[in-house]
Amino acid sequence: MPAAKTALDPARLTTAVERLFSVLRHGNPPNDISLTAASTLRRLEREGPRRLTDLAAAEGVTQPAMTQLAQRLERDGLAERTTDATDGRVVLVRVTQAGRDLLARRRTVRAEHLAALLRDLSAEDEALIAAALPALERLAP
Amino acid sequence: MPAAKTALDPARLTTAVERLFSVLRHGNPPNDISLTAASTLRRLEREGPRRLTDLAAAEGVTQPAMTQLAQRLERDGLAERTTDATDGRVVLVRVTQAGRDLLARRRTVRAEHLAALLRDLSAEDEALIAAALPALERLAP
DNA sequence: ACCTGATACATAACATGCTTTTATAAGTGC
DNA sequence: GCACTTATAAAAGCATGTTATGTATCAGGT
């Protein structure tokens, strides 16, 4: 009997995620982009060009909000909007190299911040977290 | 071979936490309080009454912003401002019972939302996350 | 070819929350 | 009294979201 399966307490995990998020967020570069902006850029990097409405639905914001976000991203050079050859109505949003660079910089800064936190953590704890990481990624795909 | 110890990729963990947080956040009730407001309330609940400048520094916002936030929290009955007996300049902010109740409601909602996500996760993944939970809590104390 | 309705996006008007900046007032400690 | 600290206040601006409405394009039937 390989141990009573440890039940995962959702409330506890929720609190832990909230706390972690707060801590990690403060390790962000100054003048950082918004949550939605970052999430959208990451999605564009991961999945390639997407339509506005797709993005809005995926990010859980309204279509006008995504239109405005795309305009800001374009203004800041982080994304481009192009038209779809097969449908004149749609706007395809694509991350630019500057956008990729920004994401890379963010990752570097946060990695350093987290690395500092990890120095106070035991190797066992770090290994446990590393082992759970793929599962966490599957939890919020 | 018990596996080369998997190094924990800080960028991946940060991204996973951000995504999880986003998912949990979208399960929030409408008219939810701001990120900073929630984080501040949680801090007050966890650490007891704090002064304004402390809170501003801890939350990474400016002092005028924290003054405004405290006023909103007070207006909404979620926190109180009291004076410090030993220093007449100081304002101590304290969470009220209504504030605690709000936090509790938020946690309930999020926990339910998370529980729904967990139903789509394999038992193995859930066990991995459960095993890592104490480590995560130590990471963001 | 032409209407019709659906679809994709933009725009307008508004609310919140945060930032800076600047000024003010009040308490503390020497 | 003076310098410093703590907090408040108010103005101007930006970011981010909402709802409601407009506009352009497409797809299909006649």
C-alpha cells in the first residue's frame, strides 16, 4: 500500500499560488507589462499569429479590450497586426522580435529573483517542486 | 538510477504560477477587488495591523497609492484605520471582520474553481502537486 | 447582381486604479 | 525651534477593463 494518497487541498493550493504570485510578481522588471499583455505575448510566441477574437476568448477579456491591447502592443513595437489574405475582416496579431526579446528579458529577471528565493530552500523541496512542475503546467494549460 | 536531479527552471515555474493565477482569477466573482487590494488584505490578515508606509513598501506601490487604497478599503468596510498610541503621525491599518469574510469567500470560490480543474488531472499529477505543496508554501512564506 | 444576416473588428463613452508631482499639515526628537 | 518623518490631499495622466454601438466584410439565397 503505497501510502494513503495525499489528498490535495484546493484551498491550500489556491493560497500558495496567490502568495507565490505576489512574491514572484515583485521580482518583475520595473515598468513591466500587464498580466494580460504578458499572457497574450506568451501565447503569441507559443502558438503563432492569432486572430483578435481568438485572443480575446483565450485570455478571457472582451473583444474591445483585446483590440486596445493589440493597439498598445503594436504602438510599443511588441506585436504587429496584419490582415488575413483569405478574409478581409480578420486581423492577425503576431509577436515581433522586440516582443520576444521582452519576454526573454522578463524571464531572465524573474529567474534571478526566483533563484535568490531558492537559495533558502532545501534541495529536497526544490526537487519536489521540479517534479510537480509539469503537473502544474497541465493544471493550467 | 533515481534520475538526474531535475533542475528547477525558474522561468517555467514563474510562468506556471502566472498561468495558474490567471485561471484562478478568472473564476472570481465579478466586481472583485484589485490585485493590490487583495494582497494587502491578505497581508493584514496574516501579519496583523500595519502602518501605511510599511504596507506601501511591502506591496510595492507608492505611499499615496496606499493612502488611497486604505481609504477605499475603509469606505468598503474591509479595513479600519486607527492611530498609534505611541506616535501620533502613524496610521495603523487593520482588517475588519468583513474583510476576513471577503477573503474567505474569495478562497471558497477559487477553491471550487480549482477543484473543477483538478478533476481533469490525473491522480499521479495530483499526487505530485500535493507532495510539492509544502515546499511551495516554504518558497513563499 | 443584390439584399440579408452573421461575423470581425473598431470606436465611443465611461469607471477604476495606479503613477507622479506638489503642497500641506501634524507629530517626534534633538 | 528645527529637521525629519508620516500621512493627507489634489491634479493630471496612463493603463486596463467594461458596455453599447458602428462599420466593413463575407457568405448565401434569390
